[in-house]
Amino acid sequence: MPELPEVETIVRDLAHLLPGAKIKGVEVVRPDLIEDDTPEGFARKIRGKKIRSVVRRAKNIVMDLGGERLLVNLGMTGRLLVARAGDDEPTHLGVRIGLDRGRELRYHDVRRFGRLWTVTEAQWQAWDGQLGVEPLSDAFSADWLVQAAGRSKVAIKVWLMDQARVVGVGNIYASEALFRARVDPRRPANSLTPDELARVRDGVQAVLREAIDHRGTTFLDYRDARGEEGAFAARLKVYDREGQPCPGCKGHVERIVQGGRSTFFCPSCQH
């Protein structure tokens, strides 16, 4: 599933391409991708609107249409690409949004776990308020982390992945951040010292920024808005490296399961 760096990469691409574009037409090929609306209702709400801006909130792409927002969550295999009308069609096209100047915004999704939906301004405020802190914002400070994590006995890796606490940090980057912080992913969040939590904050921010600089991590499905793979997989230190030498010591990377997800870490470096 695309995490913060992948969605941020797509948003930055779209932010150069879409603001000012007018939505001329909407074709919903896969109605199950539309959340809480009919294909006709969805099309009616966005047709004729102008895209004012494209931003990211958590793992979602958010387009301001002026009084209403179009949100896209990529699920596990979703792709959102800008193409020219008449370009070759993607195999699993789900939604086609016709734009002015002969362009199209195409959403396609092999497994169709993604979704598109619209919200009013009031709905946006309510939805936004339910989400956690953005990890690249000033709000994600060491002091905040000490206060928030200090109230929880949940393992720190699972805690970081809770979108009601911190948004956008998924399985890959939680493992990588804790390796950089030299913190055991199994430790209860409230057992970490302020110095350790400061290292966790620094590790999270450093790995997310580096992954954005390399346009995300591609294993199978992720592509950016230009249809290209991310390059960060080659820079992963522990994720998906079970049994391989630790890059920080002479030990080996181990894999455990936490919350139904694989966690990769070095028991020698992380304690």
C-alpha cells in the first residue's frame, strides 16, 4: 500500500499539472471505486469544477474544487496518472476524468481497494479532525511524542502506524525509522525515554524525507504520476531483508509479526 512518500510524490507531480484545469467530463468504469455515492452523483458533483490545488492529507490525495473536495485513496494497487486523450488505455481503468486542453486524469486499480469520494467543506473539517499528526509537520515534535507515546503501552512500531495518532507512516517506513533510531520495535511506547523518542522523531522524519527525494518505494505496483517506479527500495536498510547482514553491525536482520504485519529489525542494534 502506498505510504506517505509515495502519495507525496504523486501529489507534487499533480500539483504542477492540475491547478487551473477544468473538469469537462467524468466516466466511472468501476462503480465500486466510488465511496458513498452513485457514479452519476459523483460525476455531477465534480463536472464543470476547476481544480484549485492538489495536496496530501495522510495517505490521501486531496483536490480542492472550490467549496468541495475530491479525495483519492490509492488502496493497495491504485494509480493516478495524467494522460492525453487517445493515449493507450490502462488495463484496469476505473475512473476517467476528462480535463481541458485534451488531457485526462485516469485512475486505475488492479485489486480495486482504492476509492474516490467528494466531501463538502463541513465534511472535510470533520474528517480531517479525526486524523493524526502529520509526521513532517512542526506538530510532530519530540515534546509531543513524549506526551502522546507516554500514555500508551502499545509496541512503538504499532503505535507509529496508528493513523489516529500519526498519519502516513506505514509498515516499510516504521521499520526503517526505528532502525535508524536504534529502538526495538517491540518496546512499549511508554517505556521509551525522551532521548529515545527524540531519536524516533528524527528517524521518522529522515526516512520519509529521503524516500520522497527518491520518489518513493516500488516493490510491485506503485508508480508515480508519470508512470515511473520509485527508487528508494535500493536504500532500505532492514525492510524485507530477513537473514541478511545488518548494515550497522555484524548481526543479521530478523523478521517478526506485529499487528498482523511483518516487522524487520536488528536485535543487536535495536534494543
